[in-house]
Amino acid sequence: MRSTARLPLALVCLLVVLGLSLPLAAVGAQPAAEPAPEPIPEPIPGLVTSPTAAESIADETAAGLRDDLRQVIGAARDRVFPALVSIRVVVVRYAQGKEWKGQSVGSGTIVSPEGHVVTNFHVVDHGEKFFVTLSDKQEVSAKLVGEDPLTDVAVLQLDLSELRDPKQPLPVATFGDSSHLQIGDYVMAMGSPFSLSRSVSLGIVSNTERVFAGGFGDDELDEMELQDGQRSGLFTRWIQHDALILPGNSGGPLVDLGGRVVGVNQLGVGPMGFAIPSTLAQRVAEELIAHGEVRRSWLGLSFKPIARTGLDEGVLISSAVVDGPGHRAGVRAGDVLMAIDGEPLTVRFVEEVPPLQARLADVPAGESVSLTVARDGERHTFDAVAEPLERDLGDEASFHAWGITAQQLTSKMARDRRLASTAGALVTGVRSGSPAQLAEPAIVEGDVILAVGDREVADLEALVERYGQVTGDDAEPVLFEIDRQGKNHVTLVEPRDGDAVDPPRELPKAWIGVATQPLLPELAARLALGDAERGFRVTRVYPRTEAAGSTLAVGDVIVSVDGEPVEPSSMQDSGLLARRVRGMAIGEPVVLGVVRDGERLDVPVTLERTRITPEEARRYNDTDFELAVREVTFFDRDEARWDDDVEGVLVERVEPGGWAGLGGLRPGDLVLRIAGHEVGGLSDFREAMESLDETQPERVEVVVLRGVKTYFQYLEPDWAPTVTPEE
Amino acid sequence: MPRPRRLPLAVARLVTALAVATALLVVAAPLPAQPTPDPAAAPAAATPSAAAAANPYVSLPQTRADVLVTARFVLQVKMEGAGVEQDVEGEATCVMIDPRGLALCSNIELGGYFGLLGRMMGAGGDLTATPKSLRLVAGPAEKEYEAQLVTRDSDRDLAWVKVLDRGETTFPALDFGAAAEAGAGDMIYLVRRMDDFFGEAAVVRSARVTATVTKPRRLLIPEEPIGAGFGLPVYTADGRVVGLLVLQMPGEEDQADLFENPLTFLGQAARLQDMVGGVVLPAADVVRATTLARETFAEDFELE
């Protein structure tokens, strides 16, 4: 599940004042506590009277209203519910110098017969694959049409060819006009909370122009940054409502009683939900469908409402980005903006800031806008040329052989880091033990890579290209030039064969195929060991061993080996017998002194070679399916009580969000068959995977043994090459 | 009475594990790389001057420092259940035992302590540490060679590492077959290198053998901790090898209930003091184990 945005201070304060507890995940909505049911009073016999005429009328009216409301809600629900969808996204994120796969879920609404689905940006952010479940439970894949982080809106498009009946028209919901909403109006939140099947909750509108500010006298607009620092609150005044929304509801519709979509639910805190108004969401969605992006412009100005400034009109310019369009035109922080293109304005309260910012963002890039400001009692007019507003954050990629992740620098990122330009690629993470970390000096998070080898790196794309050129077999150490907080460093990154290796082999030693427990004197005295005071009681004779071929049996107490006593003095001596045996030669015949039913007897046994333990087992790591398997050891077999005819490989690790994980494989599964290939061991598994790599089937059937049951799992790998250089 | 929650036990276990792990890591701190050899220094086979021979603190660094090699590696640490995978850079000092490029190391130094740590944390075999990208810094030129961990003997805390492509280089090596016996009351000496802050100077540490024990196997017990890292040879004053400084810790089978209850373990932890300083595995046992390893994995032990 996705959390949405971090919680503004003002909201935290509000909740503290209200005595509400915050859920751990800040804005991840939590189920409301169930109220204790009110007891229904029992009628007292003899006191039951007939209702008066007035009471009867009231009852009838209430019943009528209830029926009417039920009808209205039912009709509204039926207009949107068929177009309500559940969205599942395979996401790829970058952290600690490597790529991490995972899943996120959310909700959405079909808004066009062509299969366009409106949802939140934060639902599809970092998405690699998109799957949409329709109201009739069909799951189809979808593509990303466009996303607008600044309003947290995104549009997907269904792959209509995957529908059972592509000719059947899609159910489509229609947008309403959120500007007509009033406080107190009924609204319904629809979606798939916790990715469960679709649901509806009912509430009323609590506020139609909710914005978030710093709180406690700080009335600057909160920019509402999402997890990774992306701003999402510059242009939005949310519809606050109390229709319950939970994680998974993100992107789902807020619906009025007319069955129109009046908002897109974005976040929830306790009993409060916040939806992007349809007037904004619809416009953004239409731009995304038409252009794949929302085109906005930028003047580099921030505003503070004048309510606490002592000013009577205008709006205070609280910041003017140096060398931004406004600054270049002559506007400075501290100026009071009085008019735009000659039209006077006053922004007294923080709720009025988003419309102002939206108005300026709507100025077409390249066009001039006239800004009249008051400064030191005089008025000045500056003509600023609007520039395109770039995204806050750049794309990311993982560079496995170096052990780093890097990100395209945007203007905002460069400004925030006080970099002179956007040249280079920002290092966002370094994998522990990787060549980048082992370099001297090491590359660290926050470095900007300026050159690799003898070539400059202008941007992330250039870094990807260089990566392809200088890595691979027989790669040579490569020189990196980096900027670290204004200092120019160079370092040498030496490629290493860093992928998974088999664990070291243990030197085989002599072994007797039994498990034992130490018998200390007190316990031994109860077991009638005769003259022996201590020993090792056999708790299991392993099948298919030399010991199993001897007369050793569970309950026997081993008191000597070749006449030498084995006498544990404490529980720490549990390994005494095994250690004594390990000091002897493999294949050597020995005589065990054994007490059985109070009788001493000699049991000859041939020492055999120690068996491989699970820690020593050979591994195989498959990067296509993103899973690791290992060979089955003697001890795995014994623990699971598998006979010799049970063969396979054990799944040791499944990457969350990887194809094996998405297909339902779990650590501990014994893979018996894959795509029709019987798996007898690691070599069979490796051969099967190599064969699949050649044939690249759409679907791979894997038969596993889990506990005592077999399971058939279906994996649907993406054989297409990845766009990032991750290996 | 309410059943106690599981968390405190886990926390206590973790704290205990970390405390002991810290102790282990301090004890097992790797030795630094060797410096470029001083041309004036005598090779391993050279005879020290009479004055130097009389003073092992002078003679041993001259005659025995060049058999020490540095193993550099990356430990791939995994805890599958917790989804943890981390690479950690490591370094250990080992001793060259074959001039064609076979070195003997402490298994603990090459990540073996993670097995114990895993048991202490209740992770068991789920916590693994596998050395990769192994290299040996060795030879007169202090060159870095790709290397391979051939096999290990966890019981004896031994690991055999071979150089993969030595070219024409022949390495100074120590012959554990030409060994001396030592017993209670005898002085033993160890050569180690200091940190590069001190120019990686070779220095001698010494201790008196305070006992010989036979359990879990025959070992010499120094009167006080002698090493700053395991896998280092121990000598007599005249430079004859006595054995190898190793760490002997309980194996999984020795810990029937040692780590089940942290309070029990805290009591038992005091017993670790006899272990963490290191003990001397006699040279004869080193030779036996090496012979067995070479016989068992003859093909992998082939040296160019």
C-alpha cells in the first residue's frame, strides 16, 4: 500500500488538539474505531402506548426520507460503480545503490470509452507495469498515458484488446462540477481499500477549499511533498470530507448524489478525507490525454498572504529565485505584488494562494506578463517572460556493476543543492561493498558525476551510455570525476565480479548418522545406564546412512567410542561425541559402547563422510525471474521427511515484485517442475531456465511442493529488455 | 499471569549478540596490509645476526614478517528471512604456506564469526556471510592477486586460500612441518604488522604458555591475549613455528540451549573469556588438516 504525502504541521496540530492519534504511516488512513453499540431499551410491559398522530407522521416522514436517500444513493452508486477500477502497479524504486521492486495498489475511474482511467500520480509513480481490475473482475494491463506530480493526478489507458469482449462498450463515469459543492453536501467515496474489492462510504463535505499551511502563525502554503520530495500542493484546494477512505482508496472517485465524479481522493487522515476537486482533476486529465503532460510556466516567485503583514492590498512576494524569470525582470523578495497585467489583486488568506499560482502557471511559456509591485512606497511594473515549469525530480537509473543509483538533475534539484547547473548525474545511493564504495576515495550519495573515463557526463542519459561502453567482460578500472559540495574530486572505480557466490566448502570429516542428546548424571540415573553415569542418547537414526544399517536404535545410549568414554559434563558438551568422531578417519570402522535397556553391548559402525549442510548448499540466482534457489541437502530431506524420490530445488529468496514473487512463489517452496521440465537438482533447474530464456514463453507453469501439498503457480515474465542499465 | 511478550526476549538476544559481536570484532580486527619490503631486511631463510638471534623482538620481524599476506575480500552478508543483503569489505592477515601461492587463514577472519552471530541472534543458518572478490596481497612487490577460498575447517578455524595466477612469482612461505613443540611455561612469540599509521611496522607480541588442553582438541593456551587478529603463526624465540593462533568457539551442536534463553547465555558468556583471546593450534594439527584438505580436494588445491 502506498502512503501518500507527508502530513503538514497544521494538520498534526489540529489532530493533537482534537486528541486524535496519528497512524504510524502519517497519512496512511486507518480504520475508524468501532463505537460501542447503544443499548436498545426494552419496552416496559403495560407502559407501551400507541403513537400519537404527530409521531406517526414523523415516523412516516423519516421512513420516506430514508427510502428516498437510499434510492438516491443507489442511483448515484450505479452511475459510477461500474466504472470504478482497482489498480495494481509493479514499481521500481532506487535506494542504497540498487534497484528495488515492489507493488503498490490504488483505485481509479474509467472516464472515456477509449479506456482512460483517472487516478493519483502517487499510485502509478515509479510504475513499471500496470494492471487494472474492472468491475466485472477482469484484470487487464494498462499503459501510462501521463502523470502530473504537481496535482497528484495520472491517467492510465486500458489495453482493450485484453478484454474478454473488446467490442462491448466500457462503462464510463462522468465528471461533475466541484465548484457547485457546498459544505454539508452528501458525497460518496468509492474505491478498493487495502486492495479489497470495491466499496462505498458515505459522508458530507466538511470544507471545499482546504489547503495546508505551516500552522501556529505560519500561513505560508505547504507544498505537500510526496515521499521523495515531489511537491503536490501548489495548485490544489482539496475537498475535505468525512466519507471514510483508507489506503488503497487513493485515486478513487468522490461522487455526489447525482452520480457525478466531483473529486479524486488523494489522502486520508483518521476520519478526514481529502479529494482533488474535479474542476482541477478533469482539466489535468484532459491535458494528459491530449499532450501526455500538463504544460505550465514558472516565474520563480513565492507568495505570502497579507493577513498578518499589516498590508491592506496585494500579496507579499516572499521569495524570488535568483536568475528566475521574475528576478531577471526586476522583481525582488519583499515586493508587494499589486497587479498582474494591470488587474489588481489581493491575497489575504492562504486559501487564495493556489488560484494565484495556478493563474501564473497558466501564462503560456515564452509570453510576457506584466507584474506591478509596490516597493518602498513606490509602484514599479516589470515585464517577466514566463518559462516552462519543469518537473521537480529527474528520472533515475541503477548502475549495477558500479553499485550506484543516479538521478537526472532538474533545475529545482540543482537550485535546492546550490549547484551551478544541471550538468552531470546525481548519485542517489551507493551499494555497500560495491566498486563505487570500495574506490579510494569512495563515491558517496550526493556526489554529482561530471565525467566517466575521458568523457563528460552531461546528464543521466549520457551516464547510461557511458555505462554501456565501459562495463562488461574484461572491464578496466575507470576514472570518475565528481563534484562533492563544490569540490572537484577524481577517483578510480574498479569493476569486481561481485555477484552471488557459493558458500565455502567445509572440509569433510567423519560422521555417524545419528542425532543425540547429552545425558548428564541426574537424568542418566533415571534411565538405568548400569555402571555408566553419562553418555549420549540416540534421538534419531538418520535413514540411508551407515548407522541405519547398524543395530543402533533410538533410545540407545552411546557411552564410548572404541573403548574411549564419551562423557558430557554439561549441556555445552552436546557436541562432544560428534567432535570426537570428526577427529577420526572417514571410512574407519569403530565400535560404539552402547547401553540398551540396562545392558552393555558393542555396536560396530563404519564412519562416513559428513553431509553437506543447508549453509553449504550450492545456489543458483536467476535474474530474469528474480529468485534464488539452492540444492536440497540431506538435512532438508530429513527435516521435511522427503523420500529419495522427492527431487527438486528449494526456493531460498524471492524478490518482492519480481516475476517469481508476482507469480506466487515463496521461500521454502520445493520446485518440482518448471515449464514441463522435471527438476532433479540445480543443473536441471539451470538448464530449464536457460531453455526458457531462449523460448521466452508468455506464461511459465511452476509446480512446487509446499508443506504436504503441491501448488501450480503461473509466472508471466517480462522478457523485454529493461530501460535502465540494471543487469 | 499474562504471558510475557516475545519482544523483550528478542531485544535482549540482540543486545547480547551485538555486545559479543563487538567483542569479537575488536578481537578479530584485521591486520593492515604489508609495507614494501625493506631491501636491507633479511629474507625468510636468512640467518639473523647473533645479536638479533638472541633477541626475538629484533630477529622475528626480520625473518618472519615476509610470510604474512593480506587477504582482501567482500563479505556478502545475507539474512534471507529478513530480506537483508549487504556487502561488507573485509581484510585479514594470513600466512603463506606454499611458495606457489597457498595461504592459510583463520576461518573466523574470513567471515566465520557470522555463523556464531547468527546463532546468537536466533537467526541460525539464515544469517550467512560468504567471502567474494577475494584477493591476496603478497610477494616482494606487494602485488594484489586474485584468489580463491578452496575449503575451510570450521572446527579448527582454518581456511585455505590459493592465488589464482601467480605468474613467475615465488612467495616466501612458512613450513609448518618444521615445527617446534611448546608446553606450559614456554614463551611463545607472534609477529604482526601495525596499522599503516605506524608504517605497518612488524612487531612481536609474546606470552607464556599457561596450559595445554586436550578438549575440544589439543591446544596451547597463552597466559594472556597475544594477538590482534587470528590466523597468525606463533614461534619459539629462535623462530621455529609452534602453531597457529586461532579462535575456538562452540559449534552449533555445542549450544543445545545456550542461546535459547538470553539470561542463560549471559551467564555462559563469561566462559567466552577463555576463547576470545585466541589459542594456539599446534603445528602438527595444522599439517594434518592441510594434508587432509589437499587430499580431499586435490584438483582444487593444484597450484600453478
